Amino acid sequence: MQTKLIKVHPEDNVAIALVDLVQGDRIAFEGEEIIVLADTKAKHKITLVDLSAEDKIYMYGVLVGKAVSKIDRGGLLTTANVKHQSDPVQKKTASISYSPPDISKWKDRTFMGYHRPDGQVGTANIWLFFPLVFCENRNIEVLKDVFEKELSIGKASKQRQLLRNLISGKPAEFEDGSLSERAGAFDNIEVKFITHQGGCGGIRQDSVTLAKLLAGYVKNPNVAGATVLSLGCQNLQIDILKNALKDIDPDMQKPVLIYEQQQMGTVEQMLNTIIQESFEGIKKANGNQRKPASISKLKMGLECGGSDGFSGISANPALGYASDILAAVGGSPILSEFPELCGVEQELVNRCVNDEDGERFMQLMKAYENAAEASGSGFDMNPSPGNIKDGLITDAMKSAGAAKKGGTSPIKAVLDYGEYVTEPGLNLLCTPGNDVESTTGMVGSGANIVVFTTGLGTPTGNPIAPVLKVSSNTVLAERMPDIIDIDTGPVIRGEKTIPQMGEEILEYVIKVASGEIASKADQFDQNDFIPWKRGVSL
């Protein structure tokens, strides 16, 4: 018989429904009987005690809300009877207590990656085109069209292959049902293209931040070289990018080709020059080959989006276990999404190795929250309609589950948006909770692979880093198999443990990092890039 309720932490006073419950159901739970007082969908919560107005609600062992009206034992928690509440954060209140996982089978593991002169190792080999300002987006799109069609770099979509066959008069399908595909000019390099809406028209600080982010993309080990387009008169001047590149790596050895339209005459002249010179760089970068590297060279972004009531008990803790293994062998997991750490700040402060990092984390969180409140919002408004529909009814409730992606290992560094990861071990990075803005930021800080948990489904990808999707439940994995790489539903059914699932995730990460398999997001050529715009437009 499947378990119907689960209490995540011994101090919790609510439980999560693992299956749909019907009003009047009598459930034996922890030696007592719980009578369900209302129809309760799987993933939602019922109270295990009688609650009065203002009584505190605990999940994952932390404060996640308060009752705003009386809720009898067995009653359903809703946005009508529960409001967000979290404990205030203090300076470090406890020393680090941590038992690392057994890494005997992992400490000598390797992946096949692209070694860079600075010692980093990429999981991909990419030549990247990007603009300094939105005015150059059209030229980037022209270059994208030219390079993708003429070089056929990467795997063409099935739709392009189908049209190609139709144009040439060939059958739409071969006998085995597969579509034909033109061989690419190069077989060991990808060419990717970024566009964005920044670089001018906002506050100067946003242009500087964007330059730091783009410099991080150039620095990222997945990038072999870059072509940069500038208009000339924008806020994000070429010198600002050059300074950002120098700050992030004074000895940058990658080729970075920069072109300024207002100094080059006609569009045709500029594009012809860019194509010729970039082609030479791409041809040379194609000579890079995969070689073995320790998995300690992996910088793994930890992301969640479209979360549900199961995310915090299956996908996120399983990813957290994988994160702990990676940190223990010297890799660098990256935990971001600061609005989704609201309510667990004290735990994270206590896990900081250096007191200064704990203080910086609190400062970044407070500054971010103040900015949100100044705009008429706040962290308490973070849960999306989809989150709420699937059981995450307060920000602290969502955050307590989201933070499980970071496992339990000590925090080695706390970084602001645009700063680059250099410390082995778990890093905290200040980003928004927005899926794409957060993923964009982690990759700009050096993540060479991203693992993305979801309970509702999302197609998010990234131009230069593989993004693996992990479903919290099997229903999602079966409904959207084209976007889900790994299913942690067996944890919900009690068929696998968190450590077992975590090891499966890490094994899959190694295969993707080695180029043995492509993530579903890469198969769909899902290249999402949204920089975080902190300031107002001017």
C-alpha cells in the first residue's frame, strides 16, 4: 500500500499528501489517526495539529507561514488560511555540522572535456557571437542565419531536415523513418548566438553589470572564442567590456574579435569582415579535442523552475545529494535564486565557512528584499500561480524546498551577480528567482553544466551550457518526455532513496558533460538568455 502522507522533518506540524485524499479519509499516521477534513490534491498540505490564528506553521524544520484563521487537525492549508512568515536572520548562531557523503567511488572519476589554457575544462566547445547593445541584434541574427545554413554546425532540427528533403526532391523519410541530414563543415565546434535588450537606455550600472556577465560568458570554459558586435555610441562601450575581461582574467588567452559598426562603413562591409575573420577563428577552434578531466572541474549550476509540492521531497534533495558529492571531490556547485532562499537564511549563514561570507549573504538578501519592497512587491509574492496550484502557497514554503538543491555541504563563497566562481565547494550566487535570469547568471559565473529541477515542466536551456531537466514526479516525466532528462518520481513512490537518486543524477551529468548524450534542451536547441536588469530605464 502506498504511503499517503509524509512529514519531512520531525518538528513539522504539517504533512504533504502523496496521493489525492478525499474528505473523510481516515489515515493511520505516526501511530495516530488523521481524519481528512477536505478533498486534498496530491502535493498539498494538511495540518497535523489544531491551529489557531497567528499559530506558526513549520515544514522542513523551519518556519514557513502562519495561520490567519482557525485550521482544525486534518484541515487543508490554502492561501486563504495561511500567510507567509519566516524567522528573522541573525549572525552565525551555530558551528558547521556536516557529514560528507562517501566519495570512494567518485574521487577518481573523470569526464571527457575541453581543456583551456587557464586550467578550466569545458563540457562543450563553442564559438560565441553576441552584441554589446540591442541595436546590433539584427546583425547577430543575420550572422546566425548565414553560419547555421552554410556550415550546418550542430544537428539541424527535424523540421529543417524535412524541408531540406522536400526542396531537393528527396523522400521526406528514409526507410528507417529517419530524416536525412547534411554533414557539417566542422564536427568539433558549435557556433552559438546571443541577443538581448540591454546595453543602452538604462542606468550606467546596468551596462557595467551586463559587461561583467558577458565577460563571464567569454571566460566560461565551454567557450573557445567570441565575436562581439558594438554599435559605437551605446552606454556599454567596448572599453567597459575590455575592462571586465581584464578583471575576470588578466591573462585572457581566448580570441575575442570586436567590431564597431559606426567605424566600419556599410553593413555589408562590416558583415563580410566579421564572417571572414570569425571563420578563421572557428576553423582553428575546431581543432580542440575532448580529453579526460577530473569531475572536480565541473561547476554545476543548481536551478529549479515550475516547482510543485513534490520538488522539495524528491528532485531537490536528490540534486542536493549530487551537489554534496561534487563539492566533496572538489567541484563547484552553485546555488542561486536568492528570493527562493527566504526563510532558510539562518541555516545558510551557519553553513558559511567564513563569517564574512555569512555577513555578505545577509547584506545581499536585505538589499534585494528592500529593492523589491521599494517597487511595491516583496519576497512573499514570489510563488507563481502554478506553484500555488500545486501546493507551494508561501514563499518560505517554496524556499525551504528549493534550498534542498544545495545539499548540506559548507558554503565556501558568497558572490554577487556577475562575479565569477573560483572556490571549490558550494557557492551562493545572488540572482533572481526567475528561471532564465538565474540560469543566465550562473553560466556567466562559470557554470559549465546546469541541472534544473521542475514539477510542472519548463523548456529552459542556455546558449553555452547544457541544461538537464529533473522532474519531481513521474506524471510530468511521462507527459513531457521531450523536455525531461531524469525522473525522480521513484522517490515519491518509495522505490528509490534520495542517495540512490542523487547518484543517478551525477552519473547522467558526467555523460552529458562528456558529450556522450545531449540534454533535451540542447536537442531542442533551446538557447535562453535574459540578463538581470536591476535598474530603471532612462
